[in-house]
Amino acid sequence: MSRVVADISMSLDGYVAAPGVDLERGLGVGGEAIHAWVLEEPRSSVDEAVLARSFETTGAVVMGRRLFDIVDGPHGWTDDVGYGHDQDQSAAPPCYVVTHEPPGQVRLASRFRFVTGGVADAVDRARVSAGNNDVVVMGGANVIDQSLAAGLVDELRIHLSPVVLGGGTRLFDLVGRTTLVQREVTESPRATHLVYDVVGTDTE
């Protein structure tokens, strides 16, 4: 069975987006710094390998509606840019969007499926598509928090960027005490890539 992996970039002070997130600025004002390990060129060989390996092992993606609205918006994903940023989008995995109501129009319709039954239902459907590959919960923070709190996540990957934002969208606000086992630490000039096994979560 596939693993469920929560995978997200984060600032040193725990934010996954800067203040001022909207359709024009999907990462907030100055939030691109959190994703410098992906966005800035030239990309280091370490960061390139982390990005490529994650893309190759992902069989399906789960995301929240707010993130979908950004990536399917006018400044979001394109034919050449999507999950995995500039990886080969012809091989990109399907994305399952957790939403209360599917949108009336979808710009990149072939990439998305909409799930109204909650995050657990989205993960279950993504598993069917993923086969033996990973189901990656890519964000936003609320959907990752819901997945962790519900005990759905097997592995947590944090790409820790050397920037302090001082505000924005925090990770782990909905998550209680969680036991992790550190499994891998990979350093590059723009990020420390951390991999944890999720042993258990206590939401009480």
C-alpha cells in the first residue's frame, strides 16, 4: 500500500506562507523566499535531487481548495509548471482537491479531481490512483494539519528555509502532541530537508 506523505516548505519560524496571500501573490508578500530552494536559479544539485526524487515517487496529490484556487488561477500552474514545479508535467500525478463544492470552471481541468467528503475521503481516493507510489498531501497548512490530526500521515517532509518571516500562515495549529522519528536530514545552501516518520498523534 502507498504511504501518505505530508510535504511542505516552511520558514525557520514556522510559516508556510507570508502575510497577504491572494490570487496575485499565492505565497504572500515575500513568501517566495520559503521556496527559494526550488525557485531560485541555479538550483543546487542537492535541491534538484530532492525535488526529482519526490516527483518520481508521487502517485497522487491531495490539496486544499485555497491552494487549488491559487495554482489554477491566472498566475498559477501552466502547461510547463505544476506539481514538482518544472518537472515533466506530462508525467505529473493527479491532484485531489478537498472542497465543499467543486468550482464552476477549472483552467487545467485534466489535472484535478474534486472531493467533497473531507480529507480522509480524498486520501482514500488518491490511494487508488497512486498504486504503490506515495500519496503526497502538499498543502495548504490546514489540509496538512487535518491529515496529521486524523492520523492519516505516515511521513512528514519539511523543507526548512533559512528565512524568518515574522508572520503569515502557520503550520501545526490544529495538531496536538505528535511523536516523530527523524529519519533523514539533507542540507543545501537554501534549505534543510527533514524527513520524519509519524509515529502517533494525540489531539486530546
